[in-house]
Amino acid sequence: MTSLPDGFILRHTTPADTAAAQQLLDDVESEEADERRRSPLELAAHCADPKMDLERNTWVVEARGGRLAAFGFLFWGDEAQGEAEPFVHPRYRGLGLGDALLQEIERHASELAVHGAPVTGEAFADHFLSSPSTLEEWRAHSRQRAGFDPSLWLVAWEGAEIAGESLSFLDENESFVDSLSVRRPWRGRGLGLALLTRAFLLAHERGRRTVRLGVDAQNATGALALYLKAGMRVERCEEIYAKDLR
């Protein structure tokens, strides 16, 4: 394991760290966006998901004096695969904290790798690292998220069948489309564009002039083309690296 500089401690996150960890995430987001922004990772909501498990699957690096210098998580999904990411506060970069976090996360992931439990999904089955949740997990994640407002959630029906959905959340300055999906039998009919356009309108009615979302750029459903067609633009790209654990 990569050693930490003197005065730094790597440990599991506790509930008492949640507010400081969220502030660290917001500071990282603001620095990367070159403007003050709240991180799209709502820590309180994610920690309500049993797959996150705050005190087992998240870590912080504490600097001398108790300030959080870094935060990392392992979101262990189904089919023995997970998603991990370290966040290092801008003022503490270049000290090896991210490397230390990743090595600890990898060690823990290796221990979990034999415990994958498959579940089924549909609308997001083509999405990279798709990991459908149970109803209880989904409800906990959604209802505890900052900006929760069910009047911003859209469901498209055909008779008694749900054909698609759009779930948006508001913060002080903008709207974030957390989920936009159309089930396979209803794709190619313009339903996704209709849902997204309606989400734009709801955001505008509530005084937001910016709508953001995240997407797998290689999504087989053509989601990126849909967002460009709706008038959205690529703001930034992130690369995701994968490693097979042995």
C-alpha cells in the first residue's frame, strides 16, 4: 500500500464526516468546472443505498487538524463488478493521496469480488456499469436526495404500461436530470425527446436556466445524439478505467 505523508490518516468514513465529505466533493466539482458548483454526487442520498455502506465502502484521508483532504468510495453492484472513484481536495493534490485511496479500494474490492448477486433490469441494461436496484434501494436513494421534488418526475404511459420516465432534481442554480429512460418496445418514437423537452420546461418554470445530465458517451441506445438534438452541448468528458481483479 502507498504510504501517506506524515500527518495524514486513511480511515473509513463515519456519519460525522458526511457534511465535510460533501463539501470536499463540492470543492472538487467547483475547481474542475471553474465556477462554484455543487457536486452531482449527493453523498447523503448515496449513503442510504445499502450497496454504498458508508462505514465499510467509503474512506477519507484526514489531514492534521481533522480537515478532510480526500474521499473515496466503492459502489459494489451486481454481477461482481463495482464503481470506484477517489476525490482529492485541490489543495492536497500531488501528495499521493489518490493513489493510496485507490489501492485501499482495490484491496477491499478483491475481497468482495466473489459475492456478486445478479438482478434483472431493462431500460438501463445497455448502460456502462449498469446495476439495477431494488425498489427499496431506489426509493431510499431518490427520496433522501437534496432537491427531491416529485412534481419534477415524469412518467410516460401507454395504457397500463410504463413506457419511459424522467427524474429531475433542483439545486439553487440549475436542474439535473438524474435519469431519463425509455423501455425498448417504445424506443425510436420520439418519446425520449418529449420527456427531455418537458423536463426543460419544468426547470424553466421554476426559475432554472441551466439543465445538466450525465451520459455514457458510448451508450448503445444513442442517448448522446438525443441530447445533442435537444440542444444540449458537451460540457466536459470523463474517462473511466477498468481493472480485472485476480
